[in-house]
Amino acid sequence: MNELYRKCTIRSIINLYVGGNDWPIGACGEQRLEEEGCMDALERLEAIAEIRALKARYCRLLDRKSWEEWGQVFTADVVMDVSDDIKPAMGEQLISGRGKVVEQVRGFMQQAVTMHQVHEPEIALTAPGKARGIWSMQDFVAWPDGVESPVPFRSTRALGWYEAEYAIEDDQWRIARLKLVRQHAEMN
């Protein structure tokens, strides 16, 4: 599909579902973003699609234990808040920096069987190259028989959400800040 056709097709879909070019999408607080030098509707949809794909990679690479690649979903100075999940005696609750995030999560998850799922997000583009998102989530983590669990239980199934901030770094959307919020957890 050529680029012009793709853009026209997507613009037609936008116009059909959101009522034309005056869709108040507000990345810069204006209805007509293209006139303000900000993102037009197509660029916003592309950015949101890229952020959704980023979160899918986050889950897949985490569950596959592809630590080097998983680290690349984060900005170099990422801050991860796991205070709803990790008690102070177990590890850092507020982790700063890509390497430290990967190191701590690898320490907990390397030997575990995991499955992370996220559901329909709420994503807002807040400024050029910046966004926020909230993702409903559910995860399952279990340490098989014969593997020492780094926590005082053998498995957990939990529900909650991720609160995230995103930034473009090296021409890619990445997670700049992530907070895991637990609504419910069953531990065995």
C-alpha cells in the first residue's frame, strides 16, 4: 500500500468515526493541532499504536525472559514504582535506571513461570514526545517445584493496573515511568 493511499484511508476512517477534521484531540490544548504545529489526528493514532505495541513487547519480552531486549522498552533513566508489589525487605520499591530495573526484575522472575496480560489502555498524548497511559492488567507468577522462590509464596495471580509515562528516546517510544498498582492478589 503506498503512503498516500494509507494516509487517505486512515483519514477517511478518522473522519467517519470522529466527525471530520475538528476532532478535539488536544495534544497542545487546541482543536486544530495541525494549525498549531502539533500532531494531527493521523500522527496521534500512529503514536498511540506505537505505544500499544511497546506495551505488548514489554509483556512478551518479560515473559520470555529476554532481559536485554526487555530493557530496551525503557528510557535510560526510567523510574519503576513497585511499592504495591514488593515489601522493603524484599528489594527496592522505587527503582531508578534501566539497568537496575532489569537487574531487580530478573532476580525475582528468572526462574518463574510468568504470564502478563494488559487490556484496553487509556492513552493521552500530553506534549510532543510525551504520553501517559493506564492499562488494566493481570499477571500470573509461579516458581516450579525444585526452584527456590525469592518471595514468601510459591505463586500469585494478581489484578490491577499499570500507570505509565512514555517518552521518545532515540526516535522510539519508551517507558519513562511505571507504577504497578495491585487491586487484588491471590498467593499460594
